[in-house]
Amino acid sequence: MAFNPNQLLNNPANLLAFRGQQAARPAEPAAPVPLEPYDKGLYRDAYSRLGLLSIANVADLGCGTGRFTGVMTDKNQKPEVYLGVDMSHDRIKRARAAFPGWSFIYGDFNDPNVRQEYERREAFLLLNVLDTIEDDLGFLEHVPQGKPLIFSMPRTEREGSLRFFPDMFALRERYSSLISIKSVGRFKDAEGALSMVYGVRW
């Protein structure tokens, strides 16, 4: 049936409905805001380890501005396999701007409401985070048992870190009562040597 403009003019209800349809048109999605340049090596290494474990989804604790998310988009992963959590409102805001449609939440890792969200995931990622948490052992005690986590830990003293472990024996001594450590790999970023640890909560 052909469109008759007189139908709109003769029937005010039709005119209002037509205007409503115009107003309901979805807005154009905002263009992603690019991240500042960074070395993706650490994040690619973590991504490959998750892949080797065949993990379907992950909670990125201390996600910052979304650096690991950048690697996931490079690998054509879908947003539903990821949740980013950070205690910096500014960083979460920047991550959401850089990766529209991906899930990021702001809040304390120990907040029960925040925990309820991220503990549903199959695995936990803590890159450059666990060494900055004052009560790292207390935090790990609350990680759900049987779920894997991958974290990085500095091998030498570095700014912002509360602890470092020069070798795998010192690292195992601190965490083996809480985590079954499966492997400890080596990685070197711009600031120095890191250990990349894969373990499962007892």
C-alpha cells in the first residue's frame, strides 16, 4: 500500500505516532576512544595461558583502562566472555570509552556485591595487581576453590609494589598454602622481570 501523507495530516494520532517513531531511532554508537600506546607482551602472554587452559570466560581484576581487553579484541573475542573490575573510577570510565559494549564494573574487590559479579567467572586474572594488595593472603582466601587464577609478580623491587619474589621458591613458600601452583613462567616487561603464575585455589 502506497504511503499517503494526507493520512498523517487528517489524523493527529497518526502524526504523533510518526513523530514518536522518528524520535525512537537509535543513536549512532559512540566511537571507541583509543588507549595510549603500551606493550602488549604481558597481556598476550596471559591470553595464551588462558587459551591453553581452554577457559571460556574470565574476570580481569585490576583491569585498569582495558589493556587486556585490547588483546581480546585483537583476537576477535566476544564481550560476553569477559568482565573487567577496577577500584579506580577514572580507569573504568576510560575502559568503557575505549571498549563500548564490554563489561566493566567499578568497586572494591572485597565488596560482596562486586564479588558476586566476578566470582561467577571461570577464572581470575590479576596482572600487576596482587603485589599491590596489602592483604594478599586474605584476598586469596576468598577466591572460590577449584577455580584457576593467573597472576604476575615482580622478581625485583619496583615502584608501587609491596612485595617481590626473586625466585619461584620464595613465591611458592608464600602462596602454596592457598594455591596449588601448577606453573611459574618468566616474563620481562619494560620495568624488569616478572613471574607469571598459573594456579588453582585449594
